[in-house]
Amino acid sequence: MFPSDLSVMRYNIVLLSMALSLSLAGCGKSDRADRQDKPLIAVSIEPLRNIVERIAGDNFDVITILDKGANPETFDPSMSKRAAADRSAVFFTVGAFPFEEAIEKSGSDKSKAVDVSDGIKRLYGTHGQHAGHECGHAGDPHTWTSVRNMRVMAGNITDYLSEIDPDHAEEYKARSVSLSAELDSIDQKISERLSGAKPRAFAIWHPSLGYFANDYGLKQIAVGEESKEISPRRLKEIIAGAAGDSVRVFFFQKEYDSRQAEAINEQLGSRIVNINLLGYDWLSQIEAITDELTE
């Protein structure tokens, strides 16, 4: 290659580099201008993220503390999750799980933790043999598995968002009214469908549907023993009780791992149905449960 050719090539490379630099600088500036960082909201579980996003719209970024597939009663949040909750404008909780309390205690501002279950009448004894495992004074922690409870939670979320962001209070209230009307309609339809459902009992591995059962006059029969093996005597009691209630459906939650579930289901003579009550689309799970109970 001749020197002149080499000089031309170097010159072209310099021009290309300058153009690329200017292009990237321009894009970066535009991106920063378009991307205005939003205030952060932390929620303990995915169903709460669903409700918060329905009400808050695009005014906040919402993160969930509980990892997907984790058991909320034994979950230990990472330092990054704790830091995210600490820098959030608010940390919405269901007010019953140990990891919620741990984050609240470790945070720099304990007033950020807001229990959205406030005003909901807690159930006790809904865990059956788990009665001593109801998070102390908090009672049954699974408040979000009731459509009626979620309506109360939505109201609490709306009130708090309106308080910390009064400029958008009317937006939050309007969305909340729409959501409440939707939940009322769904609740009425579920009530009508389940009013004549027989049998009135269902089996479930971990007793997560106490509020749902209470809303519609159903009986929840918990058959799991957490991570323990069920004794033959206890298993015999479960089978006899379920048989007396003519149980046909056995709900099993994905966050629990048990080799005994299939064996128990076979002895119950029911059909096992996998459910995910901790997923974002919690309402579709409630409707699927209703479908199974009315099949």
C-alpha cells in the first residue's frame, strides 16, 4: 500500500470515529432527555404489583421483593432487594410475612412500610393443623386471595398514593373506582357460580385459600405438613375427613415441593390442580379455581 493510500485510510477512520462519537453523544443526550427516572414503589408480592400498577399508571416504577417461585414464609431477601425497598417511595406489604418485617426493620425509614391489608378482618384457625403457624398476631397471611379483600387493598393503595402524590390524586381515584367496580362484578359472578357448587369442600396442600373459602361459604381442607413427611396416622385422618366431605379437587401450589402430593391425591380420589396464587395475574387464578370447583 502506498503512503498516500495509508494517509487517506487514516483520515477516513478519524472522520468515521468522530461521526460515530457525535452520533452516540447525540443519542445519549436524547435518551436521557426522553427517559426521566420515575419514583420507585416496592411491593412484597406480585399480586400487589398488579393492583399498584393498575392504580398508579405510568407515574411510578414498581418492583416486587419476593423472588418468583420462592416461599414467602421462608424467603430471605437479598441485599439488592433490601436496598431497592429502602430507596423506594413506599413499600407496600400484606403485613404478615417475616421477610416484610425484616425489610421494614433494616430500612432507614420505617414509615415507608405500609400494610395494605389494614381494615381487613384477619382469619384465625384457617390453617387447620397449621393453626400455630399463622405468623403470630397477624393470623392467616393470605389476604390477597380474596377478591373482596383486594378491593380493600386497592382503596388503601389509592389513599396512600394520593397522599404522597397529590398532583395525580384524581387519576388514582378514577382508576380505583374503575377497578373496584370490576372487582365487584367479578365477586358477584363468582358468588353466583359457587352458590350451588357441590361438594362445598376442597383439599389444598398449603392452606392459602381461607379468605376465598370464607367469602363463598366453602370448606378448605389443608393436607400438607410443610416440608415434613406426613405420618401414616395423619394421612389416614386426612383421607377420612376428605372422604366425608366428598372432596373432588386437590389444589397444589407451585412454590411447595412435595413427593407426597401425587400419592395423597390418588388416595383422595380427587384431581390435582396446580395453582399459582403468588403470580402477577392473581385474578385469573381465582377464576380458574372457581372453574374447577364448579366443573
